[in-house]
Amino acid sequence: MAKVLVVTSGKGGVGKTTSTAALGAALAQSGEKVVVVDFDVGLRNLDLVMGAERRVVFDLINVVQGVAKLSQALIRDKRLENLWLLPASQTRDKDALTDEGVGSIIAELRTKFDWIICDSPAGIERGATLAMRYADEAVIVTNPEVSSVRDSDRIIGMLDSKTVKAEKGEQVKKHVLITRYDTARAARGEMLTIEDILEILATPLLGIIPESQDVLRASNVGSPVTLNNAASTPARAYTDAARRLMGETVAMLVPTARKGLMDRLLGRRAA
Amino acid sequence: MGARAEPKRQQVRLRGRSYVAFVFCPVVPIVGWLEEIDATLARSPGFFVGKPVVLDLSAVDLSQSAIAHLVASLENRNIRVLGIEGVEAALVTTSMPPLLTGGRHCVVQQSKPEKPEAKPKPTSLLLENPVRSGQSVIFTEGDVTVLGSVSSGAEIVAGGSIHIYGTLRGRAMAGVNGNPAARIYCQKIEAELLAIDGYYQTAEQIDVTLRNRPAQAWLEGDIMKITPLN
């Protein structure tokens, strides 16, 4: 059974695209057939993070409008043979997306893939609502900041009312993924705690991804962090999250600040 | 006493009176027209019961037997035809309703068929899920109970009182229809705004010592009071 997963947040810059690429790659690494779909028409980034920007010929809008066939627009990843990308158009805007067009593409993708991961644009307008429209499950990417949490809450409300599943009286299965968790700031009590976030959102936790240079480094070389440096802390956190998506029970690790050698020598407190 | 009482001559007194009758104007095909009547009856059974009905046949050209059949069909539907209009006198037999002439138009006051008694509307609303940011719940008929939390950026508007068993982080407006007796209760108060019957307090005005505690808000005259529940 194919699953349509939307990665969404409401707020911009919280790590939706990074998480889409990382989760997609992690699922593909464990043998699932995965397509990541960029819904950020006009501001596409997923192709860059996936390192496929030089191979884009046709895009989502071309397929919606019938200019190209789905098979022509799908780009196979060079590293993982069961990971595919459906890029967005950079020259059009979100008005080019139609409900029927998106519906027929999702239906076609369902016949070909195990996981269809939709990278939602920020905001609550057309692009974001169409990205979540046909979802079975949702990953709500949240930073430990009040603005991000409130926007996530708004998005959860929309997942419960504006999706096809919700309109049929069913529920989209929702997961909260906390990203950019700064261990140093957490130690100083400068961020919302995990408990606070989960209390406000009243939604199960999928994983906690620490703020890390590894994420930035991976984006810059066009590789999902789970592929670029699989041993890094964010990569392991994403891999665990992907296993939870597949239904496995994996113990949740809360990242903590590690004291460096210099800190210990100088007797400094973790900061 | 030989005089016999003359029986009084009873005078036949005739009086004129006018009534308002429904006029049916059948059109061909008659079968289709009868279906329309049936549809009307299905929507409001008893609509024509006890109402005088006149058949205006000027739009159709029917034989004597056809007219008789039509009258019988209507009678089967409990519609009694008072008279017939718009046909030649020769076509109307004595067993049929009489031929009428000289009818005048008038406006019929259509009385609405009595609706089956509507259930009394519920006077309380129960929400089992958290109320999310951006959602607005408006229930002016009575109390609102929320089992989860009310998020920052969400609002509850109630005609009666508001009960929140989670944390109130958004806005709560009780007694909006002018009910000063309405109250707001919550397990944890972190509200952005509380209002009862138009009197309100914003987050800044709410005493900080109340934060994160169970509390209730009510009106004492023109002043909104907020006190801890425990």
C-alpha cells in the first residue's frame, strides 16, 4: 500500500526540504521505493538539496498541464536506485497547480511507489493546501520556537479539516518532527522544551533533529544528510525517524550537549 | 276553536357567498401532470385536504371519459373536485362536478404545511479535540466544553459559559448574547483574552500569579474577576 506523506510546517525556514530529502533517502536506503515531490512551485529547492538541479527537464506543472508524461519528469537519484524526485517549476507560481491535476498525479504515483513524500511550501495558501490535500500521513516540522509551534498548530488544524481524508471523516496520521534543536541553548533553558512543544501540539513525536553543521554541509554538496554522512547525529536521528514511519519502535534520544576537550580542561560549563 | 293553524309557508332563502378555491390547470400529458401533483403531495401530504379545488380544462382538449377518469384520479389522491371550468357544457355529465363560470382571480394565501415538531436545539457544544491556532468556534446557543487545549491564536465564542479541561492559550468570549452570568473555567490559564458579556481582559491585565493554574472568570457588576479554582 502506497503512502502519501506530506512534510509541512506553516512557517518557513524550519527544515521541511532538508527533512523531506533526509527522510526520503533514509526510507529508500531501507529498501522502500520512494519519490520526493517538490510542491514549492516558483521557489523550488528540493532539487538542489537532492543534487539533481542539473538534470531537471520537465516538472510537476508540465505534468499537471499534460505537457509531459510523469515518467519524463521523474528523476532517478544517482546514489540510490529506488529514490526518485519530481521537481517543481521555478518559472511558474502556485496558481498553476489544480486540485484535479495534483489528484491525478498522486493517484498515478501511488501505483508506482511505496512512499510519496510531498515537500510543502511554507504558508497556508494554495501550494501548502494542495501539498497536504491527498496525504495519508503528515510530518509537521517544528523548531523549538513559539512562532514555529503556533504555525505548526495552525497547520495541524488544517490537516484535520482541509484534506481529502478529513473530508471523508478519517484522520491524517500526524507526527511532529522537532528540528534545529540547539543542545547548547536547551541546556541554558533558552528554548521551548520538548515537553512544552508536545503539550501544545498534542501530537506524537517522530524525532528530534539537533542543529548541526552536518546538515548545512550536506545541503551545500547537494546530498540528503542521511546519505552524506550517515554516522552524524542528525543523520542517525533522521534514520530513526524513518524507521518509526515504517512502524518500528525505536527509542527516542534527546540530544544533549557534549562537552569538548577544551571545555573540560578549562572547567567550563556546557554553553 | 275551529280554526286550524295554517302551516307557515317556509320561504326558500337563497344567499350568495364566495369562497376561494384552488384552480388546477392540467396540461398534457396528463400522466406527467399527475406525477407533479404526486410530488407536491409527497412534499406536503394533506396540503389539499379539505380545500375546494376547481379543474380548469381550458388548456387541454379532453373527451368525456377522459374528464371522468381525471376526476376519479384526483379523488383517489383525496382531492375532491368542486367544479369544472373551461369545457363545453355537453361534456360534463351529472355524475361529474358542476360546470362553473365567472370565476375571478384572487391571490391565494398559501399556508405553510405544519412541520413535524422540530427537536429542541442542543444548548451545549462538546469539543473532544484540541482547538488549533486559527480555528474559531462560535456557539451562541449555550455553553461550550473543550476537552483538550485551546491554542494561541484560536478563539471560542459562546452564548453561555466556557469550560476548558486543557490549557487556555487563545481567546475565550462567554455570554456574547448579553449574558452577564456566563463564566469561563479552565484547567490552566494562559489566555490571550478573556471576555464576558463584552467586558474583557487581555493577557497583560491578567494577574501573573494566576498563570498555569486552574482558574475561573466571572462578572461582578462591571468588573471581571479571575480567581484560582483551587
